[in-house]
Amino acid sequence: MPASRLLVVRAGDRSLHPAWLDGPRDWDLHISYFGDRAQPFVLGKGVSLSREKGPKWLGLKECLGKHPEFLERYGHIGFPDDDLACNAATWNTAFQVLAEIGADLGQPALDPRSFFSYDITLKRRGLKYRETDFVELMCPIFRVAFLSEVLPTWTLNKSSWGLDMVWRELARRAGRKLAIIDAAAVLHTRAIGKGTQYSAANMQGATPDEEYRALLGAYGITDTSRHSLRGETLDGRTVTRGLNRHLRLAGLRRNWRAWRGTAQIE
């Protein structure tokens, strides 16, 4: 039976995706290659390749333009970065849980050893998944119906900064379900913001921060906090408390700064 799930990796010459193929899998892999080698990777069963230059999401939009059949053939499609370390079983679990809970957009959690931007994306021990109001750009997996809705946003800027906030807003308006899968964790191996995504050639004079602020302004987004709404443990229990430690820590830091300021005045 043909796979109903697909990963499309935006890959350079140092891509870690070959390790993802280690073990039984129930998904296909398409490589959107932005390098220059004539034969960059060995292609096996269920693995295909196309060539697209430029930033990640502009390149992925071009890739899907070349392969419109992907949106007809697959029920879920993921778009991971190429610097994620994991094996086939990790992606199997992520796809399985997202389908099981009916999520429209989700992602595997990040191994705590990862380079990361947001604490909400880090794996929570003992949990199977969390329903959230945010999924990061690093490795999103879309139900194809929602993917078709957000696809026009991929060309709104070059850096992609702010796209995940726009997806969150579109999901909120339509009552879509988002989730982070703690039972499937990937290790993000490279420092944030250091890739060729942000090269001068790709950015063409703009800065990611400028693009971020412009995009949020265009959609009227003022709240950029990120929340876990509920979780499910590995043994099936529902959890609602203690999920948003990053918000508590931020509050403690604010209170500490306020106390220091008062102490200095006194």
C-alpha cells in the first residue's frame, strides 16, 4: 500500500536525513536540494529529489509547485530542517499520534539537548503529546487540508520569521488543533539563525527582524506568547497544570527585576 505520509526536507550537503531512513517506516521522503552536487544523495525506495535554490519556505513553495500531486497523494506532509538527528521510528510516532488525535498541525518535540528558541518545544518527560497554540517552523507536520490554506503565506517574506505566528492565527480563526508530540523527540544539532537561510544573497537587503515585525503587523498579531493547553501522559491521563513553565519562569524574572529595582531605590 502506498504511504499516506510524506516528509519534504530542505536539504544541503550536510543534511542529516539519511539517518531518518534507518529502520522500518510508513512514510515517503522527498529531498528539496539547494546544493550544487550532481548526485548529492543515494535515493532508495520511497525517496525522491528535486532542486530548488533560495530560502527554505520559498524553495518549498517552488517544490510543491513542481509536485502538485503531493497534495493529492498524501494526507499529512511534514517539512523538517535538515539538521535534525533522529531515526525512522521518531517520525513514525509523530505521524501516528498526530493522526490519532486529529491535529491539523503539529511537530515532534525537541530533545532537551537541542539548540532551541522556545521552551514550549522541548520534550516534557512522561507525556505523549500536548495540545498547544503554537508549532514552530523547524519541523511542522500539516494535515493537507490545513496545508492548502497556509500555502500562500510561504511567499510573504524571505526569512520565514513570523510565519509560524501567522499559521497560529489562521488556525485560531478556523478552530484548528495544534500539538507537540513529546513521545517523538528530535535533536536539533546546529545553532539557531546561523544557516544559509539568512545569507545576504537570500535576504536581499531586508533583515529577519524587519520582516517579522511587518508580517505580524499585517495580520494584527500583538500577542506572541506560546501556550500548552493540555497534555496526555503516556498512560492516558489528562494533564492541565504545570505545562507552561516558560511563562512562570518569565514571570519570576520580571518579579526579580522589579525587586532589584525597588531595592536600589530604597
